[in-house]
Amino acid sequence: MNKDLEKQKQDPFGWSSFNFRNLQDRLDYIAEEHTDKEEINFNGYQTYHYDMCPGASELYGKMNMDDLSEQDKDIATRSVRLQDTLFYMEKIAKDMPKIDDTYIDMMQNLEDQIMEMAKMLNLEKEHDYLPSHIEAVKELQKEKM
């Protein structure tokens, strides 16, 4: 049997060798399995991991696109995508054998970018749910040490 195929069967998501470059491939792979009620379609982008955060689902699910400028629509859509990635990272952290500091740093970087976008949209206060996702992964990191 092909070694790559054998490896894929043993570790279909590639969690044992996670890197940021193939994150989108993994998101696409998992996306086919998700039809959660928390998921939203925002400006043409379908979320797949908002089941991890009802607050984000509610905030962006209620957002009226007609009230946003084209620039704000773009910023909000990018924020939705980045949050989907952040929630995915939290989700897969649960199954990772070990969580290193670099992984937490990547999540923190995403949160920082999302918060900058929230400031641009004057929705910084509404994004107060974000730190809890990183804290949850930090707790997992401690448990897995």
C-alpha cells in the first residue's frame, strides 16, 4: 500500500503534523460533515466551525448587510473567515496529543487580527467572547503536559 495513503488513513486530518499552510485543506475536508444550526452564511461565505461559539453566530447572523458600506462588508467577511479558522483551531486542539506554544501564538495572532477588524467596525465590545477560546486551549495545553 502507498505510504502516503496509509498515513492519511491513520491520521486523516494531519493533526500530528499540523501547520498553518494546510489549514484551508483541512477546513474544506471537515466542512463536508458540518450542518450545524450555529453555522451561518455571511456575505457568501459559509461557516463550518461557529458551533464552537454561539456568540459569534448570533452577532454575525443578525448583522444587516444593507447597513454596511462595501468596505465594512469586506472587513466583516474577513473577520468571519478568521473566526471560523480560530474556532477550528480550538476544535482540533482537543484531539491533539500535545499543544505547543506556537499553536497558541497562532491563535493569539488570529484573535489580534479579528479584534483590529472589530475596532474598524466599532464592534470591539461585541467581540468580548474571543479571549475565552484561547483560554480554553491554554487550559487544554496544561492538561496535556
